[in-house]
Amino acid sequence: MKSIITGGAGFIGSHLCERLVAAGHEVIILDNFSLGKKSNLKKVKDKITIVKRDIRKIKRLLNWEPKISIDKGISMFLKNANVTKANSV
């Protein structure tokens, strides 16, 4: 199963990521690292795809490589990013 987690480098997102990887998921993390930390992903960094993007900038988000769309097998999209908090940074 392929899963995308926004805010995946934060405390909750990184733990969710670890659980999904342990369950055999292919995980893609979308995070702008304004609050999240790469060190939160150290246990799984070699098993996931990390994309540094801000979900508030949708045009840029849609142009990242590799392009992944729902019709290409995304099974789960988990919105975990704290957009309110990120806006104040």
C-alpha cells in the first residue's frame, strides 16, 4: 500500500510513518520542515521518500517529481500538517 503523510516529519507524523513502514507500506512524506525535524525520521529515512514541500503552495506541490497521483496507486493520504501553526512561522 502506498501512503502520503503531510507533516510527516513532526512528532505525530513521524511516529505514524514508522508504524506504516513497519506494516509494509510505501510511505511518502510531504513536509516543509518549518516545525518538523529530519531527525524524527532517522529510523525510517532509508525506507521512505521525503519531499520538502509546503502544502499551502498547491501549485508548487503539484509540480514535484516524481509525479504521483491517485490513479497511480496512492492508497492513503494522511493530512497531518498543522497549517495554522505553520502560517504563524
